[in-house]
Amino acid sequence: MQSKTNFRDVFYVSDGTAITSETLGHAVLGQFPIEVSQVTLPFVETVERAQYVKNQINQKFIETGEKPLVFFSIVLPEIKAIIAQANANLYDVLSVLVEPLTRDLQLEPAPKLHRSHSINKDSDSYQKRIAAIEYTLAHDDGVSLNNLEQADIILLGVSRCGKTPTCLYLAMQFGVRAVNYPFIEDDMARLKLPKEIEPYRFKTFGLTIDTERLMAIRHERYANSEYSSENQCGKELNKVESLFRREAIPYLNTTTLSVEEISTRLMEVSGLKRTLW
């Protein structure tokens, strides 16, 4: 049955970071032709916080007359019970798997706050992720091309094609040491692979983007500038893509891809392994 409107308010609620609720919610909502206004409410760990969240959801229903969609991940029963009172369409992203696991494992769940995030901060995997984030920040946007032998992946592309968010996501989610280098207007006359990157071309990948999308992104930052013009964007993209083909550097068009999708595809084609918590 179709909704009366193609616009809906969506809440992602969790007693943790809400990343799980957001990820699953995005994946499911992406199957439907609707526009959404999204609010993320993490760390709903107390009765007071839960009451606040319930009231916020109810207020949106009063304003719009349409039940919001609420994707929630709550462990403690007393907190979950409060959220369940909200005047909304509620989707418990944990129960979908907890219930069949209860049956298959023949064990009753024993809810405990933050059990899924209980990590040993002295562990090797945790330290590797912190080191990856520090390395990636130090090598963002061509700031440094030193110590490239330590890099797991090097991303090339024009300015604003998605290199920085992708590198940060790779570091934070996968523990990957990522370098990104932007080709700018000054590079275009004699565009070539930087000599510092040349020895590491085997771990170098390119990102590109459609001209119209690049124009829109650049326009948000520098409206009505040469930097965001169709001529400039098209010229840069053509030259950089020619370089990728000439140097046999594999590249990916990011126009319709999320950061998560870009990162996952890069992990797959590069053969890199994710560092687990």
C-alpha cells in the first residue's frame, strides 16, 4: 500500500552511536521512491533521554499529521518500552535477527548495554585503526607525500570528487592507511603522475565524477566561479581520466555512489582486508 505522500520524516534512534540503525534504515529506504527528512538520535540510555526522544517524534506527528518512520536499536527493555509508545511506525532493527537467533541457538538473549561495542582499547586492532586515522589525516589533500611505503591505498582525482571523505571512511571503518592527492588547475598544463607516487602505482586508484555533479558540488562552495564552471570541470575531468587510462590506473566514477559504496568497492578491487575491532 502506497503512502499518501512521497515525503516522510525518519528517525534513527539507538542506545549507541546509531550507525547500525542508520545503515539498515538507509538500505531499506533506498528501495522506495520517497524523499526523507532524517534525524539521528544516539545514546538513548536513560529514561529521561527516551522520554525526550518520544516527545520529539510525537511532535513531528502533530506537525505533519503523518506518522514518522523510526528505525531503532535499543537493548534495555525499559528504554525500548518508552520508544514503543511513540506515535510512529516503528522498526526494531535488532529483533529481526535476535528472534531467529534465539530459536537457532536455543538461548535466551541477555540484554546488556554496549556489549556490541565492548572493545579492548589496548588491542592491536584498535591501535591499528587509530594509527590509520592519524596517517590518513596527515596525508589528506596532498599535504604530504612522505612515507608512502606505509600507505595501503592512494587515491587520485580532481578537487571535490570525493577523495577526502572516502579516505577518512576507509581509515575509520576499515583501518586502512589512505592517501589522497588532488589534481588542481596548475597541474593541467602538464598533467602526469607525481614522481613520489610513481613507485607505488600498484596501490594507486583514481576517482572521477560526472561533470554536472562536480559543478553542483563546487557551486555550493564557490558559486558562479570559474572553478565551478562547466568548462573548467569538464576540462579537468577529461585530462585526469586520460591520465588514468594512459597510466593504466584503475578508476571509479563516484557520481551515484555513497562514501560507503565507494569504500567497499575500493576494498574489493584492491584486495585489502578490513581490520576488525
